[in-house]
Amino acid sequence: MDLIDKELEQQLAGDPLRRHGFDERLRRRIEERLDGPARNRKEGIRFGWKGAGAALAAVVLVAAGIGLWNGSDLRSVDQASPTASVSASGEPVEALAANNETIASALLIGIRNDENGDGASSYRTVLVAPEENKLEVVAEGDGILMPYRQDFWKIEAIQPAEGSDSQLLRAYKAEGTAASEAIASSVTAREAVVEKLLYAGNQYVSLSKRVLSPERDAEADEYFFVKNVEQLTANLQTVFEPSLEPFAAFEDVAQSVPTAEKEPALSRTVQWSIVREPGQWVAVGFAGSESLRPVDADTSEEIAVALPETVVQSDELALSWEQIRQIEPKAEDAFTSPREDVLAVVLPNEIDVYPYKQKSGQSVTLALAPTESVVMVQWAASESYVESWKQRVADILADGGAPDRS
């Protein structure tokens, strides 16, 4: 690095700002753009927490995050730099553990398995919660169980017709009479349509949709949509028609312009996605995002507008990466609870969940296949919610939800 670059590095090397502005994460990303090879954008779209799209070099997306039912404001970090950010206390992990605090948070994790590559995926949900002040796996089951308002919704991947190569995502209320109702599906499908869940949180889901017609010998067309979870309850289309696809345009979700000033839907960002980068969820758009035509995942770029709390609420880590790597030197991604009492660290083959403010606290390890990635992290951050989640989630996942979804 020459003298000018060194001076620039010194100017940017101070403590990161609370929200907007240049920080250590942005400095590193600018240097990587200048000195390093281009990143593989398509890989980020397909593999959740392992990276998501090429970042805009001079923009930091703020306020993307993890959903919770009782939020707080934490801070973001740079995964590659162990000294990139400082926690609120600035203490080493050992000092924090001396507090020996009671665990007050429960963690609901949604995981996608892409064992079949671009084909069908499978999903599972795991609830880690305190039992007698020790973290334990309280419940685990198939599908994604997503807290929405005061309800739990089950998101499942279903086959629309027997023998079909298609896999579509559908959601329904997981409790009460709605859970016993069969979900309508089409009788036949002339095209193979594969939907893949990329993110679930609060009230929104992000998904990719690959469409391949048997009459064409070509690559599948690919689409990316963000939807309210209730938009996954619609009947399946016999033949995919983009103009009939329900979606939430980015401008509507972000509420970046007044309603009266919004332009027609097709002149806005109708195709976009929420994907995982180390330490945070980010929104990305694509070349052609203003249309309902197929888009190229390789053209993904971060959208330089903050996501509202209706999408994500608390996605900034309470610990620095230096502190996280005191616990897990090989950490690839991490999540911390809004109560700042639980840390979940993503490793190549597992997720370790720590009560890091307990001096003798025991961690919980969740096995993670190489083809699995995190698509949802939701926190219960009060005693009443924790106890409610433990009972309700265990009951729903034990029952398996609706008895007939084909």
C-alpha cells in the first residue's frame, strides 16, 4: 500500500460510527474492491450466510436484521477483521462472564438444506431456550416456524402434484382451526417451478423462483421476490405467470417515499432479495429489478436504503469479532440476542449457542451439514415470551402442523 493509501487507512481506522458513515467494515470493503478480485455474486444468493451478492463499494446498508418479539439496538461488525468493532461494554469475554447472569432469551433458528443443489430443498426449525438457567434444545421439527404478530406460521415446501419436479413454498397459521385445513394445490403443472426460501422474519419472506419449461432446452429462468408471509397462502398456479405473482416492492416495504408519490409498480424495485452476509442481513437488487422478467443473480448489488423494523429489527452484534473469536476462532457468522445474553456462532459444520455472560455456562451445539444455511433467526426476549414459545413451539413441531398439505 503506498503512502496515500496508508494515510487513508489511518483516517478511517477510528472507532466505527453508531449508524451511518465510514467505519472499519467499509474501509476494508473499499480496499478489497481496489486490491482484490471480484466476488462471486451468484454464490451469495444461493447459500445464505456464506455471502450474499457483491456489495456497493461506498455504501453500508444500515438496519438490516434479525426479527424478534422484543427488540433493541445493537451494532454491526466486520467478519474478517477481529478488531473492527467494540461492544457496548468494551470488556473481554472473560470479564462479561464474571457477571454470571440469568439467561433470559430463547432462540428460534430456521435452516435450509440445499442437498439437491438447484433442485428441491428441505427445511427445519430448532428452538434453543433456557431450562433451569441452562440452554437446551427444547424443540425441533420440519419446516420453518415463523413468529408473525401473536401467531406462529408454518412455512413448508410442497410438491404441487404427484410426480411433479416442482417445489413451492406455502404458509399457514400453525395453531387453531386453520392448522387443520388442507392447503389447495394445482392438479398439474406444465413447467417445473422451484421456490427456495432465502429469509424469513417478522412479517416478510424472501424467496427465489426457478422456472424451467420442458419445451425449452435452456437454463431455468430465475426470479426473486419478497412477500408478506400471508402471500404464501394463495392457490398454486398451474402455469407460472409473473404478472399474477404477489410481491412486495422494495419501495413499499422500505417506505422510502410517500404513498401519493409512488410510481406504478413496474417502474420500482419489484424483484429484490434479503440475504445473509457475515454479521448482518442485507437487501440486494438485480439488473432488471424494475421488471417482472427473469433476472441474473450474478448482477446482484446491495440496495443503499435501510430496511425498516417491519422486516428486520436487531441485526447488530453486541460483541466485537475479537470477542467472538475468543470463544470460536473459526466463526463464519454470528448472532446475539437483544438482551445481550446469548451468542449463536455459525461454524462450517455446526452452530454453537453460548450463554456468554455465565462463568460456567454450557453451550448447545447444533449439527450443520455443508449444504445447510441459516434463513431465520428470531428471539424471544422476555420471560413470558420465552415460556410461551417453549410450550407452543414444542406442541406445533411435535404435531407436524396441518395433516394434509398435498
